[in-house]
Amino acid sequence: MEKLVLTLLALLLYLGLVYGEISNKCVFPAIYNFGDSNSDTGGKSAAFRQVPPPNGLTFFGSPMGRMCDGRLIIDLIADRLELQYLSPYLDSVMANFRNGANFATAGSSILPGGYSPFSLEVQISQFLQFKKRTILLSDLSIPNKSKWSSSKVNIANPQDFSKALYTFDIGQNDLSYGFQYTHEAQVRASIPLIIDNFTQAIHQLYYEGAVNFWIHNTGPIGCLPYSVIDYPLKPQGLDGIGCIENENKVAREFNEQLKDRILHLRAELPGAAFTYVDIYSAKYQLISSAKEQGFGDPLKFCCGWYNNGSEVACGQTAIVNGTEHGKACSDPTKYISWDGVHYTDAANVWLAKSILNGSFSDPPVPIEQSCSHSLT
């Protein structure tokens, strides 16, 4: 009898847990992404010129607008949520916006200026236009609409804007550009303004009906192979795994201020769900345990070449002292860095598995439940 009672209690507990997981599961019909090259699925290619091969070789077999040999974390988020990969907002060929849109563009920053004209402010402006035109296209009363819109098959559902997940991976270029053209003290002093501009973007989206926000902090920029290669003070200034400590320290300061601002946003914007994702810690953990995770030297990269001030970018080749340089390595799965700045498909898969279950999130919930805490 006692065993039967214990079995029934265990069954009830199991059913309660399962029911709880199901009831807390979010249904995101779309993703709207804002960011830089870490999540650009073709914005730069559409705006300027195509990202060349061998980008895309591992997963897609050809360039697909990503500065990677395969998928980015945003692609793996879409996989996890059972949505199709996001079309770039700027893409005019075969774009499909039924499950959202991607406004990220390589080189983008939160503050205007820098490497790209597509700052976060511009990306938000593009989203506002995208939303307005989507709602307009859904209005059946528009006179002569058939003359300028033959199909609604690939446009977003207006009702999905309030249910969608709004993802962000931006801020790295604000710091990188500052380190390249100014000094550490100026980069650090710019952080409050960067955070203010980011906050303004969140407010704009919130007042447009967005409530579910998934926000990556910035990664360990001092661990990018190109940063380490160019660092003039080696070996001084490097941490225990060979990363530039002062650059990573500024990145951590940026992340602290971003996390603090998100805490304030939770109080300011009732009903909104903010998930802060510590991508910095996930990436640093991967880099510091590279060999244990099946990768090689984390400060080497697969595609491109750099030596003594001579650079051959990924997608280019050059003969230097009788030797051809610039081609991709034979096995990208053994590398964390694809081209010295961006991560490989294999590294992105590792990172996605690490962050999507909530292990690096505040609050610590998997992405499928990242809307369930919005009213708590």
C-alpha cells in the first residue's frame, strides 16, 4: 500500500512538472532581430556587396550573407523555436517575412557612426516602417491594392508583432571602434551614452507593442584573434588564456551597465519580459576550455591570413613569398574563430546549446519560457 501511495505521488509530481512546463511554454510566431555581424543573415550583402565564398561552406554549401562558414546563433534560435531562418529586411530577392525579419547588419553599432551607416536607431526606424507597411498591406479596403501588391504570402501577420520575440546582439562594434580610433578611457566614458541609446530603442519598440525581449550582452572582444594579433604590448596585458585583459574589462563594464539598465526597464515597462543573456561568459567559457570541447587553439582562425602586418581577408587569396594564403582551413569544426572576428558554425552550435536552456540567462529560463516571467 505504501509503495502504491509513493508511486501515485511520484506520478502526480511528474504530471505537475510536465503540465507546468507546457503551461509556461511561450509560442513565438515571429522573431525580430537587431544587431551586427554576429546576427547578420544577409543585410550587408543586400546593401553593399555579397559576402564571398568560402563563407557558408560548412552548412549552406555557398555564401548566404553570413560572415561564417555556416549558421549563426540567431539561426539556431529560429531552429529551437521551429521557425524558418530570418530574411534580411534589406533583401529584395526571395525574402519571406512570415516568421519575422532581421534588421542586423555587419558593422552596426548602437551609436550612430562607426563602421556602418545602419546604427540601431536606423534599424529601429526600418522596423517601424516595416510594421506600418505590413499593417497597410493587410488592409483589404485599400483601393487598387492589387495593382501594387500581388500577394500577401510572404508578409508578416500584423497580429504577430505583439507576440513576437525581439532579439538583440549589438554593442560590440561601439567598443571595438572606440579601441581602434580612440583610447580606453574614452571608450569607458562612452558607455553610459551607448546604454542610453539602447534604452531609447527598447522604449520605442515597447510603445509599438513589443513585450518579449531577448538581449545578449557583448562578448569578450579581447579574445578575438585579430585583436590579439594586433595588440602591441604582448605578452604583457594578456590574461591567463591569452586574451587582452583591458579590452575584456571594458566589455565587462559595458555588460554590468547593460544589466543594471535592464533591471530598471523591468520596473519601468510593466508586462514586458526581459531576458538578459550573458553571452560574454558563455564565449569565455568556450575559449578557456577549447581543447576539452574538441576545438584547437582558440586564438587561431580558419579562414584568411595575417602575419607581420600583412593581411589577406577571408574570401581573398594572395601569394606571399611564393605561398598562397587566405583559403579556408581543411576542417572548420576544429576552430572557434572562423575569420579572426566571427565564430564558426561549430562554435555557434556549442554556444546556442549553452545559452538557450537558460544557463547564462537572467532570469534563468530557457528561451521557450522567456515570456512566462513577464507578469511576475
